[in-house]
Amino acid sequence: MEFKVVGQEVLRSDSIDKVTGQAKFVADIFLPGMLYASILRSTHAHARILRVDTSRAMAVPGVKAVVTGDDFTRRIGVCITDQYPLARDKVRFMGEPVAAVIATSEDIAMRARDLIEVEYEPLAAVTDPEVAARPEAPLIHEELATYKHLPGIFPRPETNIFHHYKLRRGDVERAFNEADLIVENRFTFPPNQHVALEPHGAMAQMHPGGGMTIWCSSQAPFIVRHTLARMFNLPVSKVRVVVPYLGGGFGGKSDVTIEPLVGVLAAAVPGRPVRLVLKREEVFLGTVIGRGLIAYFKTAVARDGRLLGEKIVLYWNGGGYGDYAVNIVTGGGHNSPGPYAIENLWIDSYGVYTNTPPTGAYRGYGHPEVHWACERQRDIIAHRLGISPAEFRLKNCLRPGKVNSLGQVIEEHNGKLDLCIKAVATELKVPTAQAESLPWYRRRGTGLAAFGKSPVMTTNAQSGAIIRLNEDGTATVSVGAVEMGQGTYTALGQIAAEVLSLPVDKVHVVPFVDTEVSPQEWQTVASHTTWAVGTAVLEAARDALKQILAAAAEIMKVKPEELEIKEGRVFIKTRPEKGLPIGQLAVGYTYPDGKTANDPIIGRATFAPRGLTYPDPETGQGNCAADWTYGCQGAEIEVDLRTGEIEVLKLVTAIDPGRVINPLTARGQLTGAMVQAMGSALSEKLIFGSNGAMRNSSLTDYKIPTAMDMPLELKIIFIETPDQSGPFGARGLGEHGAVSIPPAIANALYAALGIDFYELPLTPDAVLGALKNSGKGC
């Protein structure tokens, strides 16, 4: 098929609004009568709440209400109902909301907040998930047995384990008995922060006549609607959620975070909008964090390099509440063996409560954590066997006909991982532009790491699209997916334009989501938007096209198959001069005598993957992943033996995303993900004291990459194997660039120094310590 719009480099449709400041975010919204909220947060990571005295705060002029946990006593949660919007009886992480002041200005609210008195009984805190999983650890949720939860979640009452996913395949013990080599290691990936450009914000209004409207920076407006409706016993139709432009999310806004809290505050002052926009430190302390894994890998290998079996134990840091992390535990569990065919597997994946802020989705949703361990383990094995890392991966990687960890058979359309590995291995042989002659104190190395990612999603992840044809021949596309900087709306516009044979600038995708009018959408996560929402847009465009052709055929007295559409005009194929602009059909073609030929042209479609199942409770097997995207990443680095500093010279990603809808935005997505993951590899780590206090809750002490840290070279290689289920063959790619950069850098560091690293980040101190212990330092 020859494409005219799909596959073209189209500038982002939201670029002008954003660079000129016309784009409106939550913080730009001001309503008449608006009130301001300020949150009093716990100063303890784990403590009983003995007393909350709000009397002095209530006496401050301008204060309209002070809200505590006693004002809303119902537990909430989408997957497991384990938390309150404001803490009751007990706090479980430092920064948890304990009380809130609502006032006529932010300054008044903050001054009154500081007058609230809270008396605590401190309890022992635990921030390490492996320690928290032990029977003797301080119990963080005494009532775990009473929490409601969805099917497929398996909590262990009387422990801190809120979910245990297990996978059993083949005979692992036999594999270890037959192995020529057994390699066993422990790896850690620390908690990180998303650091989205826009902090979390929300403004809610409880309407006196019933119902609620909330404006929020969320990736999941329909989940927010569902949660608020349940909280306040409202019909879903009475809850309206509006998401304007979103300034980045990376998964940190896909979970329901501050929205229930702001809803409770709005209920305290019916009729008045209540606004809460977090400061940067509050985002660190009071929303969700990402990552946090301790992983044990024990691998059985044959002499020729075949992976015979693997035993994996994972301890996920869920933080004070587990509702946001339960699916990471499952998805990370079944992805932990990586993109390899291993017949014998024994995996235990534990989600564990700790006294840190809750862990939520973060670009990759468990995949970067397990790939850090998996891909380091693969390199270590290859070196022990004397096989090149690329050859070892090619020998074991998933190909058509092979079976993955879930028991799914890989098909040709799932992509070509082997070509991605070969492409990266070839690219790493090409030296960078930097001079080859190195001083005695610098070492250079290259490394690669493969990846495979499934879109961890609910079994009924639904998407919808509506396309309305306008009188001027343009088309308006409405979806429930959120644009947060990834270029989604541009790609969706290209899909619609391709089907309707319109120039892409004639297709307008509505740049906000409003649950009152936008079609249903699960949430904007899992790198599934182009694949799933794109399919809905594709089918909605086909529906509109069918209506256009039917109407034009009746008007021109021919069959629909005799017609063709090109650049906004429908005409008879054999008589191109006979036709009419499609805009004349938009709201009903009118004959000279006034009769109307057709109804308004409105294309509609929905999409949900079919046949997905929960994992089998005993084996963890099942049709649990709707799609897969495979690839490989590589790094070339130099390390300074005197300082321990690592300089990244080159990062490479070869990925098979099916059909690339827009190469320009696709490369932008992957480039951003690669640099973001470089931060996880080299500098990013949330540090907690023994009392559970976060010690680096600002950008002064939490270091993310800047323009000064960019590699000399970033290379993206697309290997396009069209997927049979995606629009024009497209698969997801938004998160994938973040998955295997950390192990690729660590593997390159081994090539440079001959030292294996098992913990992140790879800071100068860590490198110097390893050099000293190995005797290889200056």
C-alpha cells in the first residue's frame, strides 16, 4: 500500500500553541469565587495519629474550611482499596496528607496550615522492600485482609506483601541439574522521581444541585471520573473531568493521586471551586515515585550458551500504599526473563508495602527495572562462557515459533528482535567522532542490551474515536486519550487524514479531554495510544468514508465503489470532472429544490483488545499481553579512572515498532526516553534516611540530565515489521527507549574496566569504590 500521509515527517499539531504560550494548563485556569488549598503533610514516615487540632487554623480570617481524615472515612483505590484521601488513624509515609486548609488566598491557606497541631506516636519505619517482606518487619497495613481488590491480585494478610504474582513454567530443578553453568546475582534499581515539567494540579467544584466538575493534570480522566463517582455516590454522568494541555506525565499522572483529595476539599465548600497546584517538593513527597526493585536472578546455562532455566525473585517497593503498583508487580514479573525463549521458569514477584511515598507507573512500567537485572545477567553469563554478548542474545532471543514467558507463541508480525540486535552490534563498531587516542587515565567501552515490552493493561482496555466532517471539508477528531508531549494527536491526525485522503492540516484533533463529550478511553499509558486509539481513529475514519461514499453515490447516481476521494473532493473514477467537495456532504447535501440527501457525516468507532485473560493463579501463564515491541539498545562510554565520571559518547536504539506513523515524533519520543534513562543509569536515586525521611526532595539534590550531559551522538534505527492488529501496522514505542539504556551503559562500563556493577546509579563514587576494591584505580 502506498501512503501519502502515514510515514511522513509532520510537525506537531500543538507546537505553535506551546511555543507561543497559547496552550492552557491547569495552573492557567482561574474561576470566579475560586478558593485555594494548602496541605499539611506528615513529618513522620510511620506513626499513629493521636490528635489533630485545627482550632487555631479555623480562626484565621479568610479560612473557609479545614479538612482532616475524619471528614471522609471511606477507603479508596482502583485495584486495591487501601488508602484514604487524607490519613486517618495512621500515616504511612513522610509527606502523606494529614489535613488541609481552604482559604480565599494561597498565602492565607499556607499561614493557617502552619497553625494546625498534630500529635503523633512514632512507629518503626522500613524503606527496603526486601526487609519489609520479612515476617518480623513492622506491619504497615494491619487491615490488609479487609481490603477489597480486583481479581488477579493476591495479598498476604498479616504481612507487608500486598500482591504476589508467581509464574511457573517447565521443570526448573531439572534445568539446574543439567546445567553446565549456574550464575546467581542480586541487582537493585533504586526509587526515582518522574520530574515532569508541569507539577500536579487540580481544581474541583461540587455543584449545589448535585454533581462535580474537576479540572486536573491527569493521564486517566475516565479513571478519575470513576473514582470520584464512587467516592461521593454520584452517578458517573454527574462527574465531569476536564484535562487541558498536560505538561508531561511519564506515568506519574496516570494514577489517581491528588484528585480524590481535591474532591474531598471541594465537598467541604459546595459551590466554590477549590484549587491545588503542588510545589516541586510536594510532587516529590506527596504524589507517586517510580522504580524501586531488588531482584535475584539464578540462571542455568548450557555450555553452548543456551538458556536452560531461570529462577527469579523480585521485591518491588510499593511505598505506603499499593494500589498504584499492583500491576507493575505482575507486568514486571512476567517480563523479568526478558525477550528470550526459556523453557523452564520459576518467578516470584512480590509487591511490598514500605514507608516511602507510593510507587506508581513510570515510563516503562516495571520493564526498565527487570531489564536492568536481566540484561546485566545476560552479559555476565556471556563473559563467563567466552561468547560475545550479541551472539549470546541472538542464540536465545525470541523469534517466530518460539514461546515467551506467558506461553504465547511469537509470530512473524510481532517483530524482528534479531535484526535489532545485529543493527546495534554493527553500529557500536563505528567509532564516534571523538579522537581515538586516549590518555592513560581514560578507558572506553561499548555495551548492548535487548528489550521486549508488553503493554501491561486491563483486559478490557477500551478506546473510542469520533470524527466529524465539517462544511469546509475539514475533519474534527475527538478522542479520550491525553496529549502530554508525546505527539499523539499529530499521529492520530495523520491516520485519519490517510483514510479520508485529506491533507493533514485539514484534520483537527481536539486538544483536550472532557469526559462530558470525549469518547471513552481507558487511560493514556502502556505505549498503547497509537496502537489502540489509532485503531479506533482508523475505523472511525473508515466509517466516515463509507458515509461519504454512500451519500455521494446517491447524489451522482452511481455505486460507491465507482467513486474516489482525493484532496477533499469525491468524484467518479472514470469521469473525474464529475464530483463535488466533500464539505457539501458534511451536514447533509441539499438539492436545488431544498431536499436533503444525507445525514451529517459523523464517523464513530471503538476498540478493545479481544481474548485477553488474567494470569492463571498458579502458573502465571495466559494470554495476558495484547502486543509486544522488541528492540535493542547500545552505549559507548568513556570513564575517567581519576574521578570515576562516566561520559556517554553514543546511545543507539534499534526498535521494531511496526509501521512508523510519524518518524519525526517517533524519533523525538525515543531520544527523550534514552536521555531520561541515562539519568536513571548515572545519577538519579531518591535517598531515604533510617527514619523514612526523603533527603533529596528537590532538583538541587536530585540530579537529572541537562543539555550539558547529552551524548555526542544519538542514533535511532527503525526496523519496520507491520503488526497485524495495529493501524497500518503500527505498534507502541513511547516508553521503549527508556527500557534498556541503564544495562547497556553498565555493560559498556564492564567492557571499559572489567568490573561488573549490580546497583544503580553508576555514580562517580560507585565507580571509584569499585576501582579501589578491584585494585584497578589510579
